[in-house]
Amino acid sequence: MADTTKDIWNDSDGEEQPPKKRGKLGRFVLFFLTLAVVLAVVLVAAYRDGTGFDVLRRYLNYGITNQEETDGGYHYDAAAKNRFAALGDTLVVLSDTSLRVLDGNGTELWSETVQMDAPALVTGGGRAVAYGVGGKVLYVLDEKGLVGKLEADEDEPYIAATLNAEGWLAVTAEKKNYKGCVSVYNASLEKVFDFNSSRRFVTDAYVTDDCKRLAAVTLGQEGGTFISNVVLYDLKETEPMADYSITDGLVMSIGQVDGKLVTVADSKLTFADPDGEIAGEYTYDREYLREFDCQGDGYAVLLLNRYQSGSVGRLVTVGTDGAEMASLDVNREILSVSAAGRYIAVLYTDSLVVYNPDLQAYATLEGTDAAKEALVRQNGSALLIGSESARLYLP
């Protein structure tokens, strides 16, 4: 057997040894060294603010661990009525004339010509629903393109639509001889429930995330003033099971946060259990609601202005008990606010700041003058939306 022990006394002097090939073992070692560096970054981040696994996910998806912008391949036509939604790595773009699904490489996965005077785009459960307020066609999309399409009767146009965490769809529409109606569709777009309202106008609705109940927002009058009321239905029953009122405010949006129904009104946030018991309220007092997002994990984020116009105000995060979690004074213009998971993207006129729910800055990007909107995603990355293209920012 050959002696492979290195002998410094008997080695030939001056003789060049043939270069050793790295081979599979070398590449294997290099891979684990790289992985060790990434894991070190993850551990530091996790120790700092609990976002380490998101760092790892971003690295596995994009091969980047430090702050960097990528050359996004999202390109679209400029339009004043453009609406945007992020579904995984795809971008949904809705205008008054077209609906498109784009991937990050610039490929158009699906598109259709539409006609919508007031386009609206809402996400939930990994899907998006696109429709025109007062229109007669509604589209449900996922990352690959069209899932299904609904069409209303001529005299029963759509008013609002929402998607829950499981992709169940609640559609609010006008109804002939009634003051409104709501239809519920499961993830296969099969209608499983509907009701017609004869006493109150119906403005919005949401299927609870366990897919067992429907919360419908109705509008009526008491004492000569308008009042919003949330009516709860068991999807297996025809009669309402409970209701609760939103006093001193008109509801603009309804959803669910951490098991609690949340309504956003012009004067307050209201959190309620699915059985109709109010769990907490957050009143804006004399401040004016400008922006909001309820897609965070266990919180809602609000932008409240001190005056009806101007840029002096506060960013606020609110927990499902109605208590203020954090507040940050702002005195410069904010273009958009977006929340997902544990991240909040706030786009200022010249920079993007990604905050955590405590409103501590997690990452900052300067020089965002061309962006008009930012969409944050569950892993902390953000899409910077411009007039004709979007690019990806990785904290």
C-alpha cells in the first residue's frame, strides 16, 4: 500500500506537485461554508428582531442577504387608474381597460381587456379579486392567472368583494326589489350561501377565515343619523345569528386580524369576536384617517393626520384588543402604507422605510423619487411601484 504520509525530509526539493483538483468534495465544502455564513446572518437577525427566517427565505429565493434592489421585470402601461396587487412573485395590474398578471422576468402570464370605470383590486388567501365598482364582471386570479370569472345581471351590479385567508369570496351587489345582497363562493367558486336585504343597505361583507360565518356591513338610520351595523350569519342557516353596531362612524372596510373581525370606519377601528362580541375599539378622536392596512399579523396600521390636509400626523399600530401598540410622529409626505406579516412599508416622497409593528425601522432605501406606491410582502421584501414599471427591494 502506498504511503500517503507527508514527509518533509524525503519530499523532493524543487519538484512541482501537480495541482489538486477541487472536485465534488471541494464544491461540497464551499457550499457548506456559504450556508454557514448565511446561517450566521440569520442568527444575528433573529436575535435582533425575530426576522431571521425571512432573511433565509429571501436568500433561498434570490441569493441575496444584504440590502439590494433588483432589476424588476414588471412593465405595464401608465394609467391614472392603475391598481396593483402582489401575489407571491407575481404582480397583478388592473386599469380601467386591462387586467394583467406579470412575473418577475417580464413575462405576461395572463391578460384580458376590460372596461371598468372604477377599478378595484383586493387580495386574500393567495388570490386577488378584480372588479369595477358598479360594474358587471368580476375576476378571481392567482399567481398563474385566471381562476374564474363571474358576471352580474344588467340591473344588479357589483358593489364590493373580499377574499378571506382560504380564498373564499364574498360579493356584495345591488338587487332588484331589495336594498342589496351578498353571495358567498368557496375556493372552487361554487356558490354556497346568499341572502337578500330588504331593511338595510348592504355595503360590504367578509367570510370569516374558518369559512363558517359571514359578516355583512349594513347601513341604516337611527335618530336621524346614519349608523353601520355588522350582521353575522352562520353559512348553514338562513337567519342572522348576531349583530353589533359601529356607532359614530361609517364602515369603509371589513376583514379579519388574528381571529377577530376588524372594521375600519372614518372615526374608529372596531375589533369583534366572530360571535358578535366587541373585543376592542380604537378611536381617532380629532385626527383624520388617511391610510390604513389590516394585513399585519395581529395588528392594523393607521396613518392619522392632525389636519384634513398636510403631512403632520402619526403612524399607529393597533392590536386586536383595541390598544395602541406603537406610535410614530411624522412630518413629511407619505405616499403609501402597506402591511404584511411583521413588516410595514411606508413610502415617503424620497425614501422607503420598512418598519416592524413597534414602528422601529428595519430597513431604509433612499432615492425612491420615481415610486408612487410600495407593496410589502410576507418575507419583508417590497415592490416599488412606478408609473410604468416596478422593481423589487430586498432588505
